[in-house]
Amino acid sequence: MAYSMSERLVRQRLRDNKGRAYCAECMAKDLGRNPAELKPAMEALVLRERFVAAACGCGASGLIYRW
């Protein structure tokens, strides 16, 4: 399966920060990217086994890496 660069960035950020949920806005701020670029990658990852939906610290819905 081919992964986009955005998806790789999101996966790595979530793995590096285990236990912390991110929404697209907060992750984009941390990575210096456009939230619209990261949102599709986050939506794809939520369907995978190790990533689950969770509330971000800002209160928006986000994604967390479950280890």
C-alpha cells in the first residue's frame, strides 16, 4: 500500500507522541503544514488498527496512537 507524505508525517507524529491526541489544526501547527493537507491522512489512519479517534487538547475531534 502506498502512503502519502502527509500520512507518513501524521503517523510519525502520533507515534512520537504516544498518548497525545491531535486534531488536524493542532498537528498542522506543530508540523508547519496546512490542516487541509493533513485532514485526509488522519481520516485514512482512523480506519487502521493502531489509530483511534480521540478528543484533542483543544477540544476538537482528533486522532491518537494506541500502543
